[in-house]
Amino acid sequence: MISRTTVDAVFDAARVEEVIGDFVQLKKSGSNFKGLSPFSEERTPSFMVSPVKQIWKDFSSGKGGNAVTFIMEHEHFTFPEAIKWLAKKYNIEVEETQQTDEQKLEQDAKESMFLVSKYAAEWFQKQLKTEEGRAIGYSYFKERGFSDETIEYFQLGYNPDQWSAFTDAAIKAGYQLDFLDKTGLSIVKEERKFDRFKGRVMFPIRSLSGRVLGFGGRILTNDKKAAKYLNSPQSEIYDKSKVLYGIYEAKQSIAKEDLCYLVEGYTDVIQLHQAGVKNVVSSSGTALTSQQIRLIQRLTKNITVLYDGDAAGMRAAIRGTDLILEAGMNVRVCTFPDGEDPDSFAKSHTQSEITDFLTQNAKDFISFKSNLLKEEAAGDPIKKAGMIRDIVNSIAKIPDDISREIYVRESAAILEIGEDVLFSTLAQVRNASLNEEKKKQVREQSKQTLSKVETPVTALKVDRRALLERSIIAILLLYGGEDEFFEEEYIRDDSEQDVEYFTKKEKHRVYEKIWMDLQADEIKFANPDFQIIYSKIIDVLLLEQKLDTQLILTAFDGEYANVIADITMSDEKYQLHDWERNKIFPKQKNQTVSEYTSQVLRHLRQSLIFDLVEKINKIILNSSPDKDNTEALQQVKDYNTLRRKLDDKNSTVIPSDGLSRFLFN
């Protein structure tokens, strides 16, 4: 187990904006940073990072927390794995107690697969230094022009041309055959076992954080029955549709340059990187997917697709780019001279020559596609009609109205066709798409409606109470330790005069006011999660007289950390969305903390009174006709009088159907 000293050192060193900046392209937004969610598909940023609070919140998925919870969520790490990852990033030595055999057995299968893959990458690297490895694998890499530094940097390796050399070595090193099979490194058939990548040079495929997910292997013999390139099969840790070769090595350069070059193969990536063009990744020969695009979108909105200059290369260049347009990204295409590809071009040119060529020859996708299809359809009216619809379909994918109009006008000029024709066709395509989307939404809403069997009254009551309880926690987290003046009501009872009520301002810590009022009324939260969080926060405040949100976060598991991060980032959520139009507001700007706190406490009492009145009314309704309900009716009358009094005390009267406008959301 990791020592507490190491955990504390990691929490002290880790800066949430630095950690998340390795995975998400962040832009300054006031005192915070914002970016596109790494957990959901979106075009408008709803992911906020607060350097001051050291908290992040993803408003699209509901996830949130600190630097450690981000690594746990993003990389699917356990808490110890996240601590180790951050310790490595900040050069912190990990103090760890010796694991028992039982603890080793408890490691989950996924982590075991990661360990097997890491071992495999290191073992393949070592094989390059053997006699066979140098003669075959190493010499191949050198023929491709790769330097020793590049071979080491990309962890390139070699798997000997023997049936089970790697499998036998891994088993001897203590790795279970089951996990060798699950990762696809070994193939197990009954009593037989052998290496999947026998006799191949190896290209480890790493995640955004640098963990080995799988491998690509290239055969070096002329065996026509064997595939030239072979990838790891789908597994719990490797999904080829969700990974990009070279993303780990390129991520910092992509973010810095605000541009990503997309190529076809492993060697294209390596050769360009070695030439100094480091912001380059590959889809590893597979069709581009929306998940791969989202991976790039975290780092930049700009993609330039690089492919061979022949006809096949040009067709490949336009494949999948509709998905890039649909994601709202800027896509350009650059093809190399006939007979050249990114690998060969990078090998024979300097860095400045490569960047100049890419800058001068990269064309926006629509222009590239229009010119390409125009040449193919020359002299054939039927082909030209189909080509126009093909281009319009691509333009229709673009979410931005202005960009769509610009591309329509540009395409009309290239294709020598009236703009009105293209605009008309575009409208038809988009309307068809929108209608289909509406039908889909209606189907989804119907499913949701059928799944809800609760009454509107119950739903309203639950939402109202939950919002109030959530607001209490928000006040404690944001203002709990502050000193504020609260209006307190006192009674002057003179036996010779009527009872007189008067108020005066008393100074309290905010948490003391909340705690004393809830204690006096014996109020407990209806939401069990909020009750747990409230109790923990109050315990810390009563003992320490101050609140450290980081300490609170570390005291809870991921689910509670999400709730706390969600609440503490309420102001940031307000920055992201036009909520005023939807009648949802945070704390009023002209309200003091004491006024807002008193307001929420009053509404919580009103909510409780409402519950009591409803309960008594149900008892009266279900009682027998001859039962005397005079006392119960008087209780209802008294409670309603108290509710009106609480209403009169409000600086801003809030109707029950508009309560959420004045609460943190």
C-alpha cells in the first residue's frame, strides 16, 4: 500500500490545471479554464477547471473532483494507480509497503492486462539487442531511417520468429497465461500456446497517459498468407476505434501548435516525428471513428489529413472526414507529390521544408473534395449530379451556419453551378436530417415518459427539498467559515403588556448559524447522500473552525466527490450557459451571504411545513366519517399561519414553482 506521506505529497504538488492540461485543451475563462468535455461528445465547452479551488467539473456528464479523481475517471485508474501516475509526473518518490500474496491476487484483471502489456513492450525492446533481433528487427528499423533515439523513444521492438518465445518468457516471469490470452499477445488453443506476433517488428500503441494498450506488428518475410500488419485484438484495455497511434508522443505538440496532422501508418508518424514534425498521429490503417476524433478534439480543433498523392491516397483522404466536419472541427487536406507518402517525404526533406510544404499545399476539405470530384465527373452529367449531392452532404455536416454558407459559395464557384441550387439542396438535406433527429428525440422522450410512474406533485416536492438541502451544502462549502451578521428574532414578554417581537443583528460564523438552526428544529436531510456530506462538513467545521475543500474531497469516494465538485463549481456553470433566459439564477448579486443563508433556511422550514400539512391532510382524508378531526384541522391552520409568517419575512417572495431560480444549481 502507498504511504500517507506519498499521498499528501502528491496532493500538495499536483495542480489540477496542469494535470488536466495534458489531456484537454484548456482556454482561459476569467479566473478559470474551460474546454470540451473528455467524457462526452459536445461542441460547446462545458468542462470547467478552477485553479483557485483546485477543482474541475464536467457539466455535460456530471463528473467532477480534483486532480486525482480526474486521472481516476479519465484513465479508469484505481486510487493507488492515480497517485502513482501523478507521483511520476511530479517526480515524487512513492513509499509503498510490501504487498502480501493475497493483495497481489486481489489485483483486478484489467490492471493485470496492463502489466502484461508493459512487460511485453519491454521484452520486445530487449529482443532488438539479441543476435536475431539485430540482424532482422534492428536492421529493418535502420533501413527505414530510424535513429537509435527514435527507436528508444517509440519503444520499438521485435518478437523472435519462434512459436512461443515471448509466451514462455512471460510465464517464466510469473505472468498468467489467462492474461496473455486476454490481451491477445498469446493465442491459446486447448493444450497449445503460441505467440500472436511471431517474427514481427513491434509498435507499442499507447494511451494518452502513456500506458501500453496494445501492439501493431509488421511481418518481415514474404509470406503471402500472412497479413503484412497485425494489430492486437479487441480487449478490455484495447479498442482500436478509440485509440490513435502516436497520441501520447504528440499530445503536447498538438496542444502547443493548435494543430494535428493525421496520417495512415505507424512509420508515417515516426518518420515525421523524427524530422521534427511532432504533432502527428495515425488511425493505424483503420477507418477514422468519432471516438478518435474526440481524442484529437480534446487537444485542438484543427486537423490536417496527410495522404499519398496517388488516386488511392486521395480517396483515402476524403474517407471519414465528414465525421470531422460533423464534430465542428476545421479540417484541411494535404496530398504529397505522386509517388511520395508522408514517410518518404519526411525522410528526404528537412523540418522547415516539410512545414513549408504542408502550409502551402494544405487545402480546406470542401475545396479539395470539390476539385477532386469535379475531375472525376468531367463530361458526365449523371456523375456530376451525384458529386454535387455528395459535396452538399458534407457541407450539411458542418454545425456552424456561417461556415456552411461560405463553403456553399466556394463550392458553387468551383463546380460552376448556381448558389441557389446548392442552398436549396442543402436545405433539403438538413431538413431531412433534422426531421430524423426530432423523430429520434420523440422516441427517446416516449421511452422516458413510460418509465416514470410518479405523480407531478411528488416529483415537485422531491426536487424542491433536494434543491434546498443541496443549497445548504453549497453555502457551507463556499462560505461556511465566514463571519456574517444575521437578523435574530427575540421576544420581549412583559406581564403588563402584550408579547413584543423584535429583531437585532448578531454575528455568527455561517456554519454555526446553519448548524444551530437545524439543531433547534431537529431537521435532518431527506436525501441520505446530502445528510452524509452535511454531517462530515459540520464535523470538520466544528473541530477546525475552517474548511479545506481538498480535505473534504479526499474523505469521500468518487460519487460524493462528484457532488461536492458539482456544488462548488456552481458559479462556473453559470458562466457557461445562458441560464437567465431559462429563469435559473445563482445567488442574487445584491444579496449578502447572511441574507441568502437565512432565505434558504426559511424555505427549508416552509418545505418541511408543507410536508407536515400534506401528511395531516392525508390522515384526515383517510379517517372514518365519525372521527373528530378538530385538533388535526387546527394543526393545519397553525402550520399554514407559520408558513405565511415565513413568507412575510422573505426579502424576496419565491413561488413554489420558481424556487430553483434562487438556488445553486
